[in-house]
Amino acid sequence: MQLISLNKSMEEQQQSSYRQIMKATSLFGGVQVFNIIISIIRSKFIAVLLGPAGIGIAGLLTSTTSIIGGLTNFGLGTSAVRDVASANVTGNATRIATVVNVLRRWVWVTGTLGTLVMSVLSPWLSQLTFGNRNYTLSFVWISITLLFNQLTTGQLVLLQGMRKLQYLAKASLTGSALGLIITVPLYYRFGIDGIVPTIIIASVISLFFSWCFAKKVKIKFIRVSRVRTLAEGKNMLTMGFMISMSGLITMGVSYLVSIFISNTGGITQVGLYVAGFAIINGYFSMIFTAMGTDYYPRLSAVAHSNYLSKRTINQQAKIALLILAPILMVFLVFIQWVVIILYSQKFIAVNTMLHWAALGMLFKAASWSIAFILLAKGASTLFFWNELIGNIYVLGLNMLGYYFMGLTGLGISFMIGYILYLIQVFVLCKIKYQFSFDANFIHIFIIQFLLAVSCFMVVKFIGKPYSYVIGIGLIIISSWYSYKELDKRIGLKSLIKLKLRL
């Protein structure tokens, strides 16, 4: 009797974990979709009101600011989530307050550092970015946003680490919506002269709403000494710096690939490459971001146990595959229409590249689920070398792929790169943390991958409209399989019925 009761309790606990994953994914999936819609509307207004020149100026100002921010923020937006989540799981109010106070001090320090660095370098940034020093004052004014953005990061890290997901979602949604409402009239009234005030006001709005919702989380008041601040902050900063460096390396790889394509195939090919991967990375990253918002603090909370970490990774990987696979298959079948709607007929040359890259996303989902354990464990040096090695062979694969097969080669290299990266992180985490995939995950992966490959073959070798008919059939099979597997884990059918009654 006791064994039956224990098994039932474990099943209920597993179902609760799966439901939490789905709840967070649906919540932040909605947030990501909303933010993308806001971004599209904002871009449209900027295009109409400011024209290509205005878009260019705004893009150069924000991208330069992002680079300086990446160099000076020490990746606290990612690294500190682990510390807050680990403190939260202890239930110790003093420990939580200590970590939060240390975080708040360091976001002030790093934010101020970013502002000072950008202010001092503003004449050179203007010269480097625009070829003259006419935008020196613009960079000086915008530098204050690095402080505002870092303070916002501190508030959002608190909400994410404490698992206050509703507050986190509301802060993002209200900030984005009000930012759009306030900034568009500024563009209308001042044109190009409104770009700098708009960037500053948008950062103030984000800070205000993040502060409002973070204030709802009650943190015990304690005094933390400077010595303690340095000691506690050391791990945050060390790991954050490694995360920042790996991010900059990834940006560097993308830049080198763009230069290689430009020198080999011309600027038009660069445009196709950028547009294609904006679709595959931009829109599918929405799903990973939605899942990662809850996954990272949840994994950090159990990172002390290899067994619990393994179970959490397997749970997340299964849900990621079950959600992602049907969407990927829709993408495979209707990619031409996706490209035409988002861009134009001139961009359909990227179709084959995106077909191969779409298959690679399944391997990305699996490797993505594992790689988080390095962050959750605080293995900053290991994380950096893992990402560096991955980026080195991705760079080589991209150059070889494009040299021999053009844009199609870039899609194939994307898929091969993530197959190699999956093997790399799997072997690393198996040796280091005794990780392994369970049989159920392998079963799900094989079925969904075979369905995706079938879809790929249909699109490649069967003409229209028959490819649409067969492709839709495969999408239905994949969706039905995902539905049945999700129903086993979270009682999806009963949840849907409950929602319909409401």
C-alpha cells in the first residue's frame, strides 16, 4: 500500500512539474507574441514617419548602445537569476534579502559604469558609427539608458528568480504597450529629432513598470556590508562576465560570416542570409525565451542535485519537442508563404536554406535544454569554453557550407552545427553531472524527427499542390501525437474542458 501511495505521489509531482512548464510557456509565449506585434507596429511607424534614414540612425544608435551595454553589464541579467532562485528555494528570508541587496547594488555599479564609458567614448563612437562627430551629444544623452536598463534588469531578475511570473509578464506587457503609445507621437511631432528622446523615454517607462511590480515582492530589510557585497557579487560578476564574453563571441562569429559572404557572394547574399536567419532565429527564439524564463530559475533551484537536475532537464526537453515539432512542420510546408508575407518574392532564394535549418532546430531544442545546467550549476569557465568551442566549429562549418553550396550550405551547416553541439553538451554533462536522456525523451525525439524528415522530403521532391496535401497530413499527425503525449503528462484534455466551461 505504501509503495502504491509513493508511486501515486511521484506521478502527481511529475504532472505538477509538467503543468508548471506548460503554464509558464503559454504565459510567456503570449508575452513574446505581443512584444513582436508591438515591435512590428513600432517599426512600421518609424518607417513611415522617419523613412530609411531615420531607421538607419535609430538602428545604429541602439546597436552601438547594446554593444557598450554588453561589455559593461557583466551579464547580471542571466547570472544573477541563478543566485536569486537558489536563495528563494531555501525559504530563508535573510538569505534572500542578502542576495537581492547585493544584486541591487551591483546593477547600480555596472549601470553607472556603462553610462560613464559611453559618455567618455561618445566622440569616438560617433566617428566610428556615423563617420563624423555630429552625434556625440546624442550618445551622451543615450548613455543614461544604460543605467536605466541595468536597473530594470535588476528588478526583472528579482521577479524571475523569485518565480513571480505573472508580475514579470505584466511588467513586460505594460511597458511595451505604453512605450508604443507614448513614443509614436514623438516621432510624428519631431521626426528624426525625436529618436534620442524616444529611446530615453522608452527606457524610463520600462524601469517604472519593472519597479512597480518588483515592489510587490516583499523583501526583508537588512544591511549588507561592502565586504559582503564584494564576496556575494564575485560569483555573479564572474559568471556574468563569461556569459557576456560568449555572447560577444557569437556576435563576432555572425559578423565574420557576413563579411565572408559579402566578399565571396556579394552584399545581396548577405541580405538574404540576414533575412533568413532573422526568421529562423528570431521567431523560434520566441519559443525558447518563453520556456527559458521559468526553466532557468527552476533548474537553478535543484542544481545541487544531479538526479533532480536530470529529471528537470528531461521534462523540459520533452515539452520543448512536443511544442516545437508541429510548429516546425508548419514552417517546412509553408515556408515560401512565410518568406513572402514577412519580406517579398525577392527573398524566396532562402527557402532551401530555411528547410535545412528547420530540421536543425530539433537538435537545438535538445541541446538547449541540457546547456542550461552549466549556468544553473554556476560553472562559468566551463560554460565559456563550451560556447567558444561550439562557435569555432560553427564558424568553420558556415564558411565551408557557403563556399561549396551557397545559401543552402548555410542551412546544412546550421543543422550539422547543432548536431555536433548536442553531442558536445551531452558528453560533457554526462561526464561532469551524470546526465542522460530517459527512454521516453528518445522515443519522442525519434518519432517527431522522422515526421519532420518526412515533411522535408515531401516538400523537396513532391510538387505543389500535392506537397501541401501530404504536408498538412503530416502536420496533423505530429500535432495529434504531441497532444496525446501532453495529455499523458498534464491532463491536457481535462484542462481544455475546464477552460471551455469557464
